[in-house]
Amino acid sequence: MSRRNHLHDEMRWRAVGMLQAGARQSAVARELNVHRSVIHRLWNHYQRDQNASKRRGSGRRRITTTADDHYLLQCDRRRGTLTARQLASQFSAAAGRPISRQTVAQTA
């Protein structure tokens, strides 16, 4: 069986359709070339929520938006000698909200 990060929505709905038609989980797993536990979790998720689409990931929310990241990268390119602390200070003054040095270092 090949290794995958996740099933695409098309494959998820295909699996649900096969299961609703009466196919066994092991047969669906073999057909889609995934482990049986993937199909088992998908089927449980579908039965609970009536939805086979991928669930939104958990985790910490991002502080910066895509536009903020773009702005930081532009500032970094314009003045390549600024430190992350200086960029954070400049961003905080421009955006009106604080941002940490670590966030800038990971972004720029």
C-alpha cells in the first residue's frame, strides 16, 4: 500500500459511495490502496457528521496574514541588513499590533 498524507475529497466520497452500496471496508481499502483503518475512520466520521470532507485542522492560529507575510518579506528585501527585532518593531509601528521577533524570523 502506498503512503499518503490524506485522501482527497473525490476519493473520500468515492469510498463513502462504495460503503453505502454495501462494500466491505477491507475491499474499499484495497480498491483505493489505503489501509483499512483509514476507511474505518472515514466511515465513522461520515456516520457521525454526514460529511466526508476533510476536517479543518487543529492547532494554533496564525498571527500574521498572508498580506502581513508579504509586507515583511518586502521590508526584508528592501533593507537586507535589518535584524528580526528591527523588522518586528517596524511592522508593529506600521500595523499597529505587536509581533514577536520569533514570528518575523520564521516568516522572513
